Amino acid sequence: MDFQNNGPATASEEEIFVPCEDVREHLVVVGNGMAGCRAVEELLARDKDRYRVTIFGAEPYVNYNRIMLSPVLAGEKSFDDIIINSREWYSENNIELIAGDPVTGIDRTAKTVTSQSGRTVGYDKLLIATGSDPFIIPVPGKDLPGVISFRDMKDVDTMLEAAGKGGSAVVIGGGLLGLEAAHGLTLRGMKVTVIHLMDTLMERQLDEAAGWLLKTALEGRGQTILTGANTEAIYGHGKVEGVRLKDGTEIPASLVVMAVGIRPSTALAREAGLDVNRGIKVDDHMVTSDPDVLAVGECVEHDGNVYGLVAPLWDMCRSLADGLTDQHTGYKGSVTSTKLKVAGLDVFSAGDFSGGEGCEDIVLRDASRGVYKRVVVKDDKIVGAVLYGDTVDGGWYFDLLKREEDVAEIRDLLIFGQAFASGGGALDPKAAVAALSDDAEICGCNGVSKGQVVACIEKGACSLDAVRGSCKASASCGSCTGLVENLLAVVLGDDVQSGPRTMCKCTSFGHDDVRREIVAQNMRSIPEVMQRLHWSTPDGCSSCRPALNYYLLCALPGEYQDDQQSRFVNERMHANIQKDGTYSVVPRMWGGLTNPTELRAIADVVEKYNAPMVKVTGGQRLDIFGIRKEDLPAVWADLNAAGMVSGHAYGKSLRTVKTCVGSEWCRFGTQDSTGLGVKIERMTWGSWMPHKFKIAASGCPRNCAEATIKDFGVVCVDSGYELHVGGNGGIHVRATDLLCKVSTEQEALDYCAAFIQLYREEARYLERTAPWIERVGVDYIKSRIVEDEAGREHLRSRFLYSQSFSQDDPWAERAAGQHAELHQHLDPIAIAAE
Amino acid sequence: MTDWIDIGTLADIPQRGARTVQIAGEKEIAVFRTGDDKVFALVNECPHKKGPLSQGIVHGHSVACPLHNWNIALKTGEAQGNDEGCTPTIAVKEEGGRILIARPVALKAAA
Ligand SMILES: Cc1cc2nc3c(=O)[nH]c(=O)nc-3n(C[C@H](O)[C@H](O)[C@H](O)COP(=O)(O)OP(=O)(O)OC[C@H]3O[C@@H](n4cnc5c(N)ncnc54)[C@H](O)[C@@H]3O)c2cc1C
Ligand code: HEM
Ligand code: SF4
Ligand code: SF4
Ligand code: FES
């Protein structure tokens, strides 16, 4: 984890050296959270050099994305994934971070702040960004160990520790935060009860109908939801043991999470004598009642409003930075929208839907799809929207709402979404994003508007990854990935670098997303993946099923139950289907070597089963053609008897290891390429891959085994072994890239295993090594395989571990009668006519 | 009047898979079982180049041909999407836990 290591800090002679000639104005920020750091980022973007910056943070971490604590709890992200600014960012921008040392006092006359450790620092401008404190309901037992809130990384750690022990948890509060906590704890294996005071879950964001749908869905996932339930006490001796409701019900629990609301954290400001109401009062440039003290984020009150979501922070920070750099734009308040971050449950709400004078409701329900949509219109303008089950149009409604667009003309079609309302009826997502206004929000997690994404694309970010890297859009929860991709397409036309496309028409996720989620959420079967990632088809299609089967197989060696019906015919039948429906059979010949017993057995099979043709393949082995599926098990039994196993000529797997005769026979040979080839094939055979994988080993640079058009090729030289990667023959021939040179045979084997595992874990299904390497760059491969010795060793051992389960000959299993139904016809019995 | 042939039970066919039935003098028949346990029977020949449909990946109520990935609707035998062609279908019914298919001769007569 990327901890900032100078906390908890003490004031000592180790104070970071500040050059005395640094006479710039000193900006001190209290609060190293989302608003505090964003304000500094905005400021730096406007004028990098104007202020010297010091940030105090109570938490012992660098700045992280608080809203992503929910995915961390749910196991979908790690703490590292949610860091917004790493230590490098602070040092590159000369920002002094004092983490783990909260500010305890402000002296506005002396213009200094003092921290818990006793450090006193002077300021020219002070920015208070202390966020909120969780509200703790004053019931008996609230201070028992095991009763926590859900606000920071420490709380997540506590929850994970409790979940590790299993048992039951109670979450008090059925709002956004409470439900995300309950979801995470459920995924972590706890039995969760949610206690909610109101009758409707998330009543501030949802209406009754949507709340009911949500409640039903959560109950379906095993949570107990008690609405209209009032907590009387938390009981326990020395630690929490349960919660008692006013009606006497007792719910045992080893963990109680209180998520009943937040209060602006204003104590510091109040003590310093600043104007504080519900929050710290600020003007349109976030200036408090003291012109040298600013405040931003959840701790402030602007124009009578306090906020508890991130979107307003982004607007506030812009106005604040404008003000600090003498541009006067001014914050005008924010309209907010909410999205619940619970995988598989799409809930969106925005604006006001309490109804009232002059409000009209437009409602659409589709029970079979579990969809509920409600748009509230007043004076021909959208004032609120609640969407459940289908939230794709959330952004569009929200945009219309914020711009106060007149919707009279599209009123009748409004509820069907943008595609219909904008005419045509056909869904063109590109036209849809093109139609969004520049300030429409694209990425809610990082507060990035369409205009900003477009600007960053125009500045040269021409792939999804580049956009994620430069303006952070779609870099957090990923739910706006589709929008960003469409923007790329709109702005760049054909120049867009194909980023992760969706896997197939059954899902909106790309290969990489699906794969990441499989690992992060520890998914264990194809139906589970389809359920959790909301596949749009009942059981996928012939594109996604084999891919998912592979991803699961790769993620769970030895545990995953291979699904035969998700395999392409060749892999299901362990032979290559030919155009007449018969099969060809290629037994393995290690390194292309054979012997009389094998040749005799092959000859016998050819005669016994009337195979019309035998051919030497380009991969140096023999291919027996024209075998019927019924005969395959018997053919395999005969070949097994002579010691031969499956050659996997049919699989997305290791195919052949082609060799030349090398130093053993050839006058030019420098090393034993044949022997090495055999060893490599013994190590790698049977492994499943994203695509087919071919290897060759040549005994000298004359390269008779054509190693430089293989996925992994070895070219022996006097001083050792050149390792080549990423070549293939085929329609677009690609010669390999040189990976490195090694001096021993063992190293050649080790690097080969590591490379294969990297390919297995990171390439997309049906992506051969050549396009994969062109996509990620050979330097990346080198950094993982050549430069990172420990990483290489880990990859290698993961490969060998997975191989320990995959080197059973599939032919032998079939010859012994497994999956007989795949080879035998059904037995028909004629029965009497009706 | 239809002749029916008993070909076994649902359990004999793998879910999202198919088995074949051979009847003397007739084209091979593929009997499919879908993810929701519906059973369909088609002549085991793709309308494109006669690929053995029984070996394809069954998804929803379609099968992807193993040779060139045409998608064939199990209910109608028709190629989907931009591809054109149709494979003859065979009536299927269930009786007392047994699966019965109509004798293809009868089908021919009816056609
Ligand atoms: C689990 C969770 C999920 C959420 N999900 C969403 C969501 O999906 N969408 C959304 O819009 N919003 C969400 N929010 C709300 C969002 O995180 C907040 O609106 C946002 O973090 C507020 O930013 P802030 O900078 O004002 O406060 P914070 O991010 O809390 O930052 C304040 C920082 O100041 C520090 N601090 C406090 N006092 C002192 C002191 N005296 N000295 C030094 N440091 C101090 C605190 O330790 C904290 O690190 C979520 C919040 C949580 C907890
Ligand atoms: C549907 C497509 C294809 C089919 C059915 C097919 C079939 C085969 C078969 C049966 C073999 C012999 C197998 C063995 O000895 O392991 C073979 C070998 C080979 N195929 Fe293909 N192939 C296909 C596509 C391709 C493509 C796209 C390429 C190039 C990228 C390719 C390149 C080769 C080469 C070079 C060999 C020789 C093996 C070696 O030298 O390692 N084939 N192919
Ligand atoms: S690659 Fe070199 S060692 Fe191998 S057969 Fe050719 S000439 Fe001989
Ligand atoms: S080159 Fe073409 S025709 Fe020959 S085996 Fe490969 S795919 Fe078939
Ligand atoms: S034979 Fe079925 S798709 Fe070509």
C-alpha cells in the first residue's frame, strides 16, 4: 500500500526543508481528502507556481477516492486501485504532506495552525476541507467495540477483519452508504441485517416503488431488510453482541455499522470563531467570514445548502481555484444525482420527485425486466427522475434537468429514453453522446465533464487508457466506459485506437473488465459471471461462453469445473473437425521426434479405421484424417497403448514445439535444440491459452525450425539462447521481437514458462501473442519477464502450478469412457403410431 | 397420423448440448437440449455447407454451427442475422418422461 510514511508525525528537526528564498504565499490545507486535494489540483492547473502548499491530513494515507471504499469493501478494488494522488504527486509538485497529524487549532490573529503533535505552521491562506463526521445515534451501547461507522479506510479495515471471522452484522441505516456497506459485508460472507427507520430504503433518493424493488432484490441476495425499525439499544458485554429494537426484537451481531447520516465537520472552524451555521458559511468563491480562510467540500454551507456527494465538490473547487488566482467566476450551487454502487443493481435518482403543485409524473414499469422509471416534469421542465433496473438514460435526464431544457416537444417519448425521444427509435449511442452538452457529466466518480474529456482527446489522448490516464474519466468504477468510448469515436472518427471493445453483444463489458471482475469478485462459474455482470442473454453466445470458460479456468486452476458445452467443437471433441464432419487426429510427437512403436501404432490406426489420408503437418507430426466421432475413443485407446497422448492440434493451447536437429547431428549446431524442444514441450503441453501457441527451437541462427515466426522461439547461439516472442505465420506474418538472451537451458525454460503465464493471464481470449504484444508493447513484456526477477519467478510458479492440473491426457479420459455421450448416438426405439 | 420414435430421456442429452440419432435410410438427426431444458430436433446439417449442427455451441434457443459459426434458430431451423438458409425441423414431444421425435418419413409426407 502506498502509505505516506511520515505519519503519525512529530515536530522534530526532520521538518521538511523549505528553501528560505521561497517567498511565495503559503497555502495551508486542513484535510487531505477529496475536496482538499482536488482544490489543490485545480489551483496547480491554473498557476503552478503561485502558492507554496502544505496539506495536513488526519488519516495516515495519501489522498484516496473515498467513494471507492465501497468497492474495496466488496472486494472489487484494492486500496492501491483507489489512490488518487500517490506520494510522487506530492513531491513532484513540492507539496508538503503531513499525514496522520490532525490540526487541532487555528489562530487567526497570528495566522497559524497547530497540530496534534504540536507542530505550528504559519499561513497566508488557509483552506479548511475537513469533510464530515458520521452521525452516531445516541443509543446505549454506541461506544462498544465493534460498533463503527463507514467513512474511511480504517472503518473498511475493521469491517474486513470482522468479516474474516464470519458471523452476523447489523447495518443501521438503509441509505446509500448503509446499503453499500451491507452489500460488501454480504459478499464477504457475513449474514447481514439492515435496520432502516423509514418505510422506504434510500427514501431521500428513491420513491416508494423503486425502494420496494430495491428491497426485494436485496432480500433475494440473502440480506434481511427491516424497514420502519427503530433501534433502542446496542447490547453486549465488553463488545457488541447485538441490537435491540424498540419493539423488543433482538438481532445478534458481532459487528454494527452505523450509517445514518453525516454532519459537516465544523468544530475547528467554530472554535476559530468563523461563521458557522449547519456548515462553515462560504461565499461564491468558498471564502469564509475571514477573507484569508477558505473552506470547501462537505464541511461548508453555501447559500443555505450543505452537500454529501462529490459532484458539488468539483464545482466548488473550480470556483475556489478561480478565486485564488484572481479570476472571478463564482459557485452557483449544485443539483445532484445519485447512483448506488452495488453490482447488478442499477439505481439512479436526481432532483426532486416529492411531487407537489404543478408536478406531473411520467411512469414506465416493465415487470418482466424489473424496470421502473419515473420522470417528474414541472412547467415543461424535468425536475426529478428515479430509475430502477435500467439507468442508461440517467445521464441524459440529469443533463436536461440541469440545463432546464424545455421538454414539451418530446414529452410523450421522454420516458422511453433518449434513443426514442430524439427520433428514429434506433439506438445510436454515438449520436447520443454527441448530443450531450459540454458540461454534461461523463464520469461521476472523478467529476469529469464531456467538455473536459473532449479536450483531453483533442490534446492527443486517443485511446481509453490514455483518457483514463490524463483526465481520470472512467478510471474509477468504470461505469462510464461506454460513454468515453463513444466520445473517442465521435471526436476521432476512425483514428480511435481500439481499446477494450465489449466482449460480445451479450454484455457491455470489455474482455479486460470481465476478467478483472472475475478475479476481484472471485467468481467461480459461467452463470455466476453472467448474473453478476448482468449479461443480457440467458446463457451467452458462442463468443462469450468459450472466453468465460477460459478466464475461469485460468483464474482457478484445479478448482474450476471445465464446461464442455462452452468449448468449441474441437476442444470439446479433442480432435479437429473437418468439412465433412469427420475428425482428424494428431498425436503428440515430443519435439517432432518419433520411433518405430509410434509409427507402427499410427499405421495400424490408419488401417483399422480406414483413415483416407495421413499427412505430415507443418508442426512436425502426423495427422490422421477422416475419423468418425464414434471411433475417436477407440483410436485414442490404440494410440495411448503405444505411449502417445493428445497433440492438442485442436486447441487454444500449446500446439507443437518444432525443433531442428541441432548440435547432436548438425554441423552448424551450437546447442542441443532438439533436447531443449522436448523439455519445453514436456513442460508446456496440455496448457490452455487465450489462443493457439506455437514454439520452436533452432540450433543456430540459420533457424531451420523457423523459430522467429512462433509465439515463443529459441535460437541457439554459441554463448547461449536467444529468446524470441510474438511471431506467427498466417495471413499477416509477423516476425518475433527479441526478448533477451540467456545463458543456460534452465533459464530458457524458466523464461518460457513465465512468458506463457503472462500471456495466459493478460491477453484477451482469441488474441494471439503477436497482436497482444503490439497492443501492450514489447517493453512491457520485457519489464515483466526480463527486468522483474521476482515477478518472473511468480509467473513461472503459477504456470507450473496450473500445469500440475492440466497434464492429464484428455484422450485417455475419453478412451476410458468419460463423456461417452459426446461420441455415441442416441438409441432410437420405434413406437406404435398414434 | 405420425409415427413417433422414442429416443430416451432428457438426462441423456447434455444441457446446452445435443445428441445425434441415426435412422436407417434417413439423414442424421440432431436433438438439442437448451439451457432452459427445451428439446428441439433438426436434421444434423447446416444450411450453409452441411456442418454438423449437433457439434455447435447451444445458446438461448440457437446453435452456432461448428464450421463457420452461422447461427441457426432451433425452433424454425432458419439461419439468423444476415445469413440465409433453413434446416428442416422435426417435431418433438415428451411423454411420461420419454422424448419422442416424429419419424422423418412422416415429416416428408407432411411437407
Ligand atoms: C463509503 C462511501 C461511499 C460514498 N459513495 C459516494 C458516491 O457514490 N457518490 C458520491 O457522490 N459521494 C459518495 N460518497 C461521499 C463522498 O465520499 C464525499 O462527498 C466526499 O468524500 C467529501 O469530500 P471532502 O473532501 O469534503 O471530505 P473527505 O473526503 O472526507 O475529506 C476530509 C478529510 O479531512 C480529514 N480531516 C478532518 N479533520 C481534520 C483535521 N482537523 N486535520 C486534518 N485533517 C482532517 C479527514 O480525515 C478526511 O481525510 C461516499 C462516501 C463514503 C464514505
Ligand atoms: C480455422 C483455421 C485453421 C485451421 C482449421 C488450421 C488447421 C491446422 C492444422 C490441423 C494444422 C496441423 C496441426 C499440428 O501439427 O499441430 C495446422 C498447422 C499449422 N497452421 Fe493452421 N489452421 C488454421 C489457421 C491457421 C492460421 C490463422 C495460421 C497462422 C496464423 C496457421 C498456421 C499454421 C502453421 C504455421 C502450421 C504448422 C504448425 C507449426 O509449424 O507449428 N493456421 N493448421
Ligand atoms: S538451425 Fe542451425 S543447427 Fe538447426 S538444423 Fe538448421 S543449421 Fe542446423
Ligand atoms: S491453409 Fe487454409 S486450407 Fe490449408 S489447412 Fe490452413 S485453413 Fe485449411
Ligand atoms: S456449414 Fe454451418 S456455418 Fe458453414
